[in-house]
Amino acid sequence: MLYDAAEFEQTQRNLDEVFDEACTIYQIVYEKAARFKKAGRCNFVWNVAGRALCHFYALETEGDKVLVPLTVARNLAKKRRR
């Protein structure tokens, strides 16, 4: 629904609108999760809008960026949690 496509990369929607909606979803979910002290509730927003949020963050931050396959990012995240 957010992308009007199966994946973020396939969206034909205006990216500013997608980013605005993704950030709004994030804000609502984050505030509710913080209020109830249940970080697990943030899973929803990352499942729904994660790719748009990551893309938005990459565009909005200065400095060099590196694109990595999702499997590599997941492996790095798993190693970091240990």
C-alpha cells in the first residue's frame, strides 16, 4: 500500500510522498512503543516502511555511503548483537 508496488524499488509514486508517509508511520509506531516500553512493536514499521526509511536516511545524511546486499546487512546486524 505504501509503495503502490510490491517493493520500494518498484514504486512509481513520488518519493517525497513515500518518505513523508514512511516517516509518519515510523513516528506513530515509535511513540506508541516508547509509551508502553515495548520496542518490539517497532518491528511493524520496519516491515512496512523499512526500505523507504533507509533510503530516506541515506539521502538525508552527508558523507560517503555504501550499498550492500540485504543479506550482508543482516549478517552484520546479527554479529553486532552478539
